[in-house]
Amino acid sequence: MNERTARPAGRGTVAWDLGPQADGTEMPPDLSFTTPGGLRHRAPARFGPELGRVVRPPLLARELMLGDAWKGVQVRLPSADVRDPHEFQALEAEVGAALTIHRAFLGSPFQGLFPVPVGYDMDAAEPFLIYATPRGEPATGLVHGISTTDQRIIERDLVLAVRLLEGLGLVHRGIVPAAVRWDGERAQLWDLGATARIGAPRTPWGTAPYASPEQRAGVGEADARDALWSTAQLMYQLVAGRPGRPDGPPADLDAYRSLAQSLGDAFAPRAEDRPTPARLLGLLAPDPDPATVLMAGPDPLEPYRREFDDVLDRKRATAGIDGHAGHDGIGGTGGIGGQGVPRGPGAAQGYAAPPDDRPRENLNPPGQDRGRLRGWLGGTTDRERGRSGRGRR
């Protein structure tokens, strides 16, 4: 028979279906995972080469094909590291942030600013998270300078991402060239495991010059303006082609007038002296603040979040892992669901495969608010407005 032999697989297992295909070759194994909507899904899976500059160690990333055509990226924790509480919580933080962000912005104009999660399984021999294929290439390839037009788009997208995360009660501590992708039109912010809760005690994190002085020292409380320092340092790197100073504004900042005008105040060494994300975003894109539009309304997925938190609690208890053991990211305190983090609705739109199975009711912003969001990222970039400014400095 040419049909694949159906075999049940337990949660977290990969079922090898050995029935031959029409051409006589062996069928690939089925990968079983949970979709962001909380349902189990199985699909034949083929794995490609390992990918660099997608996630930070100990996590690994590799290309993935589900079924006959859908391609994405699998982020996983090697089996040798699963019982290490710190290493396991690194993946837990990535999954928790990815699901929280995805549920907040699914179907909105802002979904493309972040990686799109497709599925996950924290009980597999090598726990994993599946993302849709990243957009573009890492910003590390832009170190030889960028045009004024591209500068404005990238800095707007990053400040917008910082503001949206602030609306969720999160701050991204890992905005570095390798975590930012650029496809010539839009930026995309990866390394979601680097998020932390705003107001949580800072722990030493990151490297100079991209991490702020307070973040590197681990003093005070996590602040959304920490990410503005990182954004300013990243943009200086892209504009000037070299790293900035680790403890203040670059000495030659005035030589890059457009950067000084937009992000000059974000180089302040202390977070309290930097502008807020909302204020800075208002300078870069004077449209209605998107966070105030999207963060209203009930979250229809809260039951799924509570169920997932319960599953992780049982897994931690079985493995002897303390869910609060020294991790201040979103996954390590309060579970994957991010209890206490405000979330907002998004329109129910699927992705290529597998289908998104979220509940369909109460997911659209009110009609008036949808209209207010049309100006964001939909035909309003400098390039699309026909503005010039492509010359290099």
C-alpha cells in the first residue's frame, strides 16, 4: 500500500510512519506540536541545516519543512540541556514571549514586526518552537552604512516595536544587529527570549555598547527606555559603520544630523533621562499611538494560557525545576501565559500552514480603531511617499 501507516503518538513524541510513498521512498516522520490556538497538530517534517544568528545559545535553530511545501524555522533546546533549569527557562522565555506577542498583534498591521510562532512542544525530547521563515537578513550585513530613507524606516519600526512591547508590559533587552532583520522594506525584531517584565529587578545582561549601562550593571528596575538605548546604539552602528560609546552619546554624533535629531536623547546613560517610547514614536511617526488602540478589549485565549501554564508547572515539578530559579524573562515568572500582562485583540488571520485555530469571536478592534491603524505600516513609509534621501552620508 502507498498510504502511510497511521500510528498514534503520545504528547511530545515524533511518530515515524514507515509506509512508502508512491516513488518508493520512505515517508518523513510526523512532528506533533501545539498551535498558538491551543490545538494539537501533526505534519510530516523534514529538517534542514542549522542556522546561525537566529537565537542565542544554548538554543539552536534549523530550517524546517512541514508537509510538502510549508517552510519555517525550528528553535529547539538540545536534549542534553533539558534538565538544566537555566537552559530550559531560556526556551520557556522564548516561547512565552512569542505567544504573548503573537496573540496581541495577530492580524494587526504590526504582526510582521515580530517572528510569527506556528507551534511548540515543551514536552518533546528536544523541546522546540516553530516560527515562520524570518524576513530578510540580519542587520549585521548593513554595517557599511545605510541610506537616510532606510534609516528612518528601521528606526521607526524598532521604536514602534519597543512601544508595542511596552504596552504588553515587556522590554526587549537584546536589540543588537544579529537580532534585527531587514528586507529592504521593513524591520523585524527577533530574540524574543531576551524580553523581561518592565519593573522587574534588572540582572546583568547584554554587552556594550548595545546594552545600557544600567542593564549591564544589573541595577535598578527594567525599563522600556532600556530598549531605546539599544535602538540608538544599533542605529549609530548602521549609520556610522562602527560601534558607539558604551556609556553615552558618540563623540561625533553631531556629524550625523538626522540621527542626532531623531534618537540623540536616547543616548542618555540613565533611563530616566531618555524620552519615553510613546514620545519618541510621536516624533518619528505622528499617527495615533498604536498601543492605546490595540491594548483594549478582552483576551479570548486566556483559558488556553492557563492550561499551558498548568502543563509547564507539572513538567517543572516532575523534572525538579523551580519555575522562578533566577530567570527574569517572561517565561520564567508567571508561566508561558504571562499572567498579569495586558493583552489586546487582533484580527483572526491564518498563516500558510498549519492553519491558525484561534477562536474567531471578539478579535477585531472596533471599526473606528481599525481606521486609525490603517496609516501604520501600510503605504506610509518614506519610500512609499516618494521622499528622497537615499544618498549615503
